[in-house]
Amino acid sequence: MAQLQAVPFRTGSMHTISANRKALPAPGPKTQAHVPSADINGRSSNVRLVGLALLLLCATSSYMSAQTSTVPPEFIQATQDMREGRLQEAADGFAGAVKRQPAFAEAHFNLGLVDEELGKYDEAVASLHEALKLKPRLHGANLFLGIAEFRMNHLDEAAAAVQKEATANPKDANAWMWVGVVRLAQDRPEDAAEALDKAAKLKPGDQDILYHRGRAHLLVSKNSYAEMFKVDSNSWLVHRVLAQANAEAERHVDAIAEYEAAIKLAPTQPGLHEELGTEYRSVNKIAEAEAAFQRELEIDPHNVLATYKLGAIEVEKGDGAKGKELIEAAQREKPGLVHLDYNLGRAEMLLNNEAAAASHFERAVKTDTDPELIEQAWFQLGTAYRHLHRMDEARNAMATYQQLKDEGAKKSQKALETYREEHPNPPDAPPQENPQ
């Protein structure tokens, strides 16, 4: 019979920070900000090029709809050139349109866009300023003026321009994103985070926005931790931060030491014992984990995670009734607990309630995201089906379990082979992956 494995607890993730005290407060060197959809030299991706073409078409359409008879022919041809990626031809055409009709704001605007794409930032700035002089509320002009200034590392000018665009068009996610990008380059992560939060709400799922937003909040977090160290490098909060960093990096022994140091300084602080218990559980010190969870519940009887994790330990010890009671108590407070159906299914199996167990395992294999747990849930489901004399379903469940187990073994073997290729002269044995 296959060896069943305990499924590890997982706590909520946090940004990984260094566990080295001396490394935490030191700010990293200032670097060029990541520029969305283009590299720092100004070479655009297809995404950026398409976006500019759309802006050009919008500018063309809005102007032509109002003054069709006065649009210079060079402008129309240049727009087509831009649409088809002929940037130099487009630049020449827009320059011709400007020469023929100097008061045509959209021509200056589009010439600035093309020059920006060609890396001619000085020329782009001049054209965009002229467009804004002729039409101060021209949508997008301040945004691209700010981007051009940013490319030349004129950060104050860039900040003023993109902020003006965002203020004039508060529902423009790109404008708020660029406010955040420039603020990051100015070493103002709090302001950057505020702007990027607005952008993320306006345009959920945008990878550029999410990247910069995460970076901004990471810097805010890092700065906060650095201030903590300056105020009191031996406070319980500092030890907790170090413990969480070690836990995130799967340095569980170091995490335990830091949690214990924090508890010595703040023995009745809610949450500390639950987090310590989780780390003890990660290194398979079950008795210590159980004691930590029980102590947490003495301090905070409403700690749902401590209740749930204590219930899972009771199931692992074979006490289905007590485990089920604790897990269901936690479920009433927080229905979406991780691995809930798997642990309830195991409790029901211990109580010989195979039908109820099967229902839980059926949900676990459909909804859980942990490959290790899904594999074990199929095994448990097959066992429950067999006890219920549902033999065809039992065979199918066990076949799925074996398939997942074989796939996992192949992945592990491939990972080992890759490691050996990358480390041709290792020590006596490569470090083994921590299963927790």
C-alpha cells in the first residue's frame, strides 16, 4: 500500500526580504526604471506600436470628422505609414503636414509620437509642447511629453507632465501608471504606490501595471522594515519580520529561532504562537506544533488558523472525532480554508463515514491546487470507494492516483538530471528538496 504523506500547512505569502539583519535597512543602488512595453533605449514592442497607431487614428478621426476638407494630404498618408510601421516615412509626412498647416495641433502631436518612437526625444518634446500650446487639453499629449522627458532622465519635467495628464483624465489607467513609474524613478515609492493602485483599479490584470505596483509596494515595505531596525533592532516585531522572511525562504529552523525570540519579548502577542506552530509543523515536530497552537488558543480563542491546524494534527494522530470538531469549528468562521475538504475527508474516514469522506475527496480533487494533495486525495478517494463497494470508481481513482504519482516521479527525475547538468562537480550529494 502506498505511503500516505502529511500535507504541509501553508501560511499567507509576503514579499521575501533578506533574513540578514544588516542587509535589510540598506537601500539598493538606484537603477533605471523598467519602462512598460519598451526597453530603456526606447525600442518599442509591438504592443506599444499598436497603441501609438490607435492614438494616431483617434487623432485623425476626431480632426477629420470636424474639418474633413482642411486635413493636409500629408497627414492622411503619414497616418497610413504609421499604421503599417513605416516610422520614418510617417515622420516625414507629419513634418510636411506641420509645414503646410502650422496651427494643426494633431499634426504636431503625431509628429511628436513618431519622433519618440524613433528615439528623437528632443524633437518629440518640442513637437508635443507645440501641440499643447495650440490645444492645451489635447488628450494624450502630456502623457507622451512626460514619457519623452522620462527617457531623457528629466524626472521633474516628466512628473509634472504625466501628473497633469492623470489629473485631466482621471480614468486613464496608463496616465496613472506613468505617474507611478516616474515616482519610482524619483525614489518616491509611497507616491508611486498610490498612483499605481489607482491604475490597477482602472485596468485590472494589466501586467505592466501589476509589475510596477508590486515593485512600489515592495519598496514601501522594505523602507518600513528598515525604519523598524533603526528604531529598535531587537524588538519583537523585528524578530517577527525576520521569522517571516526565513519562513518564506523555507529556512524553517531559523524561522523557529526568530519566533521564539519574539515570543520571549512578547509572550502574549496574538498570532506569534500560531506562526511558530506552523514552522514546527514544517519540520515535523508535531508535539511542539500542537503545544504552540494550544497556547495560541489560550491567548486568542478566536484564532481560526490555530483551531484549524490543531484539528488537522488531531486527524494525523488518528483522532477523527476531535479533529472533525475543530476543523468544522474553523470552517464556520472561515469557509475557504486551504485543504479543507481533504482534511475533513480524512476525519470522516477515521470515523468510518466513507460516503461523507468520498464527497469531500471528490471536491478536493476538483478544487484544490496543490499537486501533492490532489495525488493523495485520489488515493483516499479510491479507498473510500472500495469501502463503499463502488469498485469501478475505486479502480479509476487508483489509476488516476498512480498516473499522477508516475508523472511526479518523472518530474523529480528530470529536475535531478537538470541539477546534475548544471552542477557537474557537486559535493558528495546534491541538496535534497525540502518536501515541506
